[in-house]
Amino acid sequence: MKNLKTIKQDVYNYLHSFGEMTTKEKREYENLKLCEKYLETKPTEEFVKSEIERISGKINFILDSNNFKQWFNCHPEYRNDKNPQTIYRSEMGLGKFRRQLKTLNYIFNDTVQSATPSTK
């Protein structure tokens, strides 16, 4: 698991390696800052692991087609939209959960993992 000192060094290196940052570089910098703030709370390795499992479960729940069907049947106002699944994923907070999972995996595994959990 990464520690606060390592992340602070990554933030410093990232900030000083670019003149003017592109949008992607800014997003990566913001992710590093998010990791830094998270590690300032001094989470234990077990807690980070349990959070990864919890958030992976939420993502799998959102991506389950049966849950989308159930939501769709309860929201007739979206039947005429071109892509109601995009609205469903947005309302369920899928983007937020994927970002959290990416951040936690980066902290826990010392490498950036895919934001989508593997389906078993």
C-alpha cells in the first residue's frame, strides 16, 4: 500500500514535470491530490481493502441488467429517451464509484487499476 510520503512525492514530481498541463494531465493531478487527502486520514490496509470490495459490489449492482430493468419499469418518463441506461448510471452514481475504486486501487496496489471491476 502506498503511503502519504510517496503520494506527496508523486504530486510534486507530477506538478514539476509539465509546463502547461493538458486536460488529462490535470485530471491525473487531481486524482493524485485526492489520494493525498485520503491518505491524510490514515486508513488501515484492511479498511482500504474492505472499501475496494464494497465499492466493487456497488458497481456490479449498478451494472446488473436486472436492476436496470427494474429501474426502467419504475421510470416511464425515460422510455422515449435515446439512451435511458446512461441516465440510470448517472442517477446511480456510477462515475463517482468508478473514480473512488480507481483511487483506492491506486493506493492499495501501487498501480492504477481499471475502474471497472472484473465480473466473475
